[in-house]
Amino acid sequence: MKKTLLALTAVAAMTGSASAADLGARPYVKAPAPAPVANWTGFYIFGGGGGGLSNQDQHVQTTVGAIPLTIDQRQGGSGWFGTVGAGYDWQFSGTWVAGVFADGQFGSIRGTVQDPIFGLTGNQKLETSWAAGIRLGWLAAPNVLTYVNGGYSGAHFGRTNFTDLAGVPAGVHLDGYDRHGWFIGGGVENSLNFFGISSPGWFMKTEYRSAFYNATTRDELFDVGNIPTGNSIRTNHWNQTISTSLVYRFNWTGPVVAKY
């Protein structure tokens, strides 16, 4: 009986050793990579275009005659513009982005200027403008930024040439001028990957902006000799624009992999 038990034990030991040898060493399995994390910190440039609306509150006053005559009115207009700019963003607290930027606009947003006292009308064009400000945004997705912005702005308004009620040049004009003010706005910026386009570093942003410029009073002048006609127009400008721009972010070479 003892000999039988010893024989069975020996057979079991030999079978276990052979099975272990057949299995061999376990293969090495690499740990899964961490989830990618988007990084919005860095410099960027952009360019695009859009459309705008012009609103002007005008106060027309004449000093011709014994009793001064004044008329208050609101005029409007519209047009197109192009824009270019650059900025720097800083991502913090995971999903928040803050930054500074500057941009310039050029184009033809026209507004109407009228002098009902003399029966004159003309167009005034917002030829160029610029802005410098800050923005604060929140990441709705790793590649989608929603933001608000605001800051300081300046603009150049071109010369206005008046015509009479029949559309004939009246020989009267307002000189062009520069004005300054402030703006506020907001928008959405997203990677082109959002649309299934593989383009590391390239983004698109759509932005609304409202700009308010300080009031100015300008004398109407005869074309010959720049002699005042006796009428002046005080104007407050409020411009609204919406634009779409293509953005290139220099630091964006695809999602940045988080460190272990």
C-alpha cells in the first residue's frame, strides 16, 4: 500500500512539472496609455471676415438765423469687413481659458448721415478699426471653447459727401475723423477636427461684437474753401459685427498626452 501511494505521488509531481514547463512565462502586457488632454495654452493668429450694422444717433443744429434749430434722429446702415489678429491664451483649472488679443478690421460698413434742415443726405463709411482686449472662456469639450471678451477700440470714419433731395452733389461735406471707445462680445472657437477634418493646429471661431464710440461734433463745410455752412452734426456711433475666422494655434500639434 505504501509503495502504491509513493508511486502515485511521484507521477503527480512529474505531471505538474511538465504542465508548468509547457505553459512557459507569462507575456508582458503594457499598461494602457492615459487619456489625451487638450492644451489651449499658447500663441495664435487668425484672419477672416463678416458683416456689420451701423447705428448713429445724430443731433443736427444750425446757427443760421436768429433762433437756433435742432433735430435729433437715428440713422443706420450695413456692410462687410475683413479682420486679422493675434493673441495668447492660458488654460487653467482644467476647463477654463483666459487670454489677451489684438485685431484690426478693414472694409465698408456704411451709415447714413442726414441734414433735414438743409435737405441734405450722404453716406459715411467705417473704413478701418482696431481692438485690444481680454477674453475668458470655458471648454464645452476638449476642442470647443465658448468665450466672452471685451476691451478698447478705435475707428476711422471716412468723409461724407452730401447730395440734395434730387441726388445732385450739394458741394457740402463732413471731414473724416477718428473716434475711440470700448467693445464687448463673445463667440465659439473649435478645432476643425470637430467637423471630421484632420488638421492639427487649425481652428475656426465665430464671434459677435458690439462697439461703442465716443460722440463727436463736426461742422458741415462747403467743398470750396472748407467754409462752414452754419450747420453742425453731433454723432454717437454704435456698431455691431459678426465674423468667422480661421485660427492657427502654434502650440497645437494634436492632443497633449498627460504624464504619468
